[in-house]
Amino acid sequence: MYIMRSIRAMRVIVATTLLPHEQPEIVVSATRSLFPDWNPEEIPARRKYPTKANPIRLVSDVSSLEKLIENCKANRILDTALDAMSLNSDGDTTHFSLSRQAALAGRCSFVIEEAPVGGTIDVTLTCVNLDAYLAEVTYHTGREEYPRYPNDESSMNDDGSSSIWVSKKRR
């Protein structure tokens, strides 16, 4: 599914892996907490444990990042969102992961290195001039004093640790 944002066509693909021991309804609920219109083609029924079933990759296009961005705004992590979402950007495509366990609790938590307990929600964005879009969608008034853009000198490090910068007010 492609959506129009201003003059941009954007594709948002959301995927997660259902492991044999996991309950499909919980995995779906966690994913839909951040992407309400996520609707993979086939959601399997709950399986009896133990099972020899293989993991299943559940994939669906979604129409927007709106709920995800609202969550980031409510929790005051828009700069973190900009950094995490643009960390793997090539200018037109990026991918990032979110903690499925945090999503189940109604929170957005970006996964930078190894996958956490509870699995991940993997997101791929494709859009012409994607970096400008990410800067726009994560905008907040603090950027009037401290402008930010993808992969700037204030971006988080590749391992997810914060970079150090000093506020003009504290000098």
C-alpha cells in the first residue's frame, strides 16, 4: 500500500516473527498497538505447546506511522525516534526495529543492537527524500533552538548510546 504525504509516496512495511511458543493474539495485539491497520494475510491459530512448528514471519503494509509518532511525542522521544529511524537510512529507504514487549505495554522502544526478550517489530520505510520526511514528522519546538536532522553531529552513536552535546544555556 502506498500513501501520499504532501507530494511523497511512502511505503511502510511492518513485520514480526511469531515463534512456536508465542501466542499469536498477543503478538498481533502488540504490533497493532503501534500500527493499528497492520493486517498480515494469515494469522495462525494458537498452537499447542510443545510443537515442532517453524517460526512464522507475519508481514503487512500499513498506511502510516501516525500512532508510532504520537507515542514518541507523548513520551518525549522524538529526537531518539529521528536518530533510530534514520540510523540505517540510505536517503530513500530505512529500516528499524521496535521492542514488541514494550509495544504490548503501550510504549515505543527502539531496538538498536541485539533483539530483546519478547521479539521485535521490524519496520521498513521507502520514500523519496526520506530523511527530510523523518525530520519533518519528528519535529518539535525544541528544534527551533537546536536544529536536528538525520545523522547530524547530535545523533546517537551506532551502538545506540547518546552523543554528548552542551546546551548554550549551560555555558
